[in-house]
Amino acid sequence: MRRIAIILVLGLAFAGSARAVQPDEILPDAKLEQRARGISGGLRCLVCQNQSIDESDAPLARDLRILVRERLTAGDSDAGVRDFVVARYGDFVLLRPPFNIRTLLLWAAPFLILLTGLGFIWRRGRRMTTSVGVVAPLSEDENRRVDRLMQDDRG
């Protein structure tokens, strides 16, 4: 049982490094293949969205990997291939989109969410302390009613 647990842990540890590139996609020229891996490692899978096209098994990711390799074999530079893909799919296809006016919200969103959450917690905390504040004393009628209830409970 212990061996199975060790095998599972090791399998999960190395699962992230597995690549989805199929043998029929690999270029015969090692330098071109290395350039293709560098480019495809920085392009987002539009289906998975949390993986690069180099790691994704989605059919669209495969198509993009093939497109990258075709553009490289046609003689495009790395920047030319990236620009070609961005022109088709927009900055969203980049795993690290550039900081510009169109992507400002994308870069600012985590901070805005954090500030909104902290503001909510702060307001909620203030509201709780003010509502717990001073308790008004009981009126004469309420005092008599409490006395009657306590006498009924004893007797």
C-alpha cells in the first residue's frame, strides 16, 4: 500500500511537466523545434485558458502548435509568429499579455478585487461594532413583564 502511495505522489509531481506535443508535430530541425517550444510555451490555450498550447491536449491547441511550426518553417521570426497569432486571437492568447491601455483592466483586476474585498470586510466590521454598542434600558412595562415571567417560572 505504501508503494502505491509513493507511486501516486511521484506521478502527480511529474504530471505538470508532461507535454501534449505529439511526435508527428515535432520538427526535424532541433533549433526550429526549440524555437517553436519557446513560442508555444508563451501562448495560451483558448480552450483550457490556464495552460499553454504546449501543455494542452485540446484540438485547437494542436492546431496552434502546427501553425507556429508552419510559420517558423516558412522563415518567420519568433516575434513575427507571435504577432501573427496575436493579430488573429488578440492579446488574450498570450500567457503574459503586454501592459497597455487595452489590457489595463486585466492587470488591475486582481488588485481591484482585493481592495473591494478589504473594503467589504472593513465596512462589515464597522457595522458590527456600531450595532453592538449601547443597549437601551428596559421600560417600566418591560420590567413588570419580566418580573411576572420570573414569578410564573418560580411558582
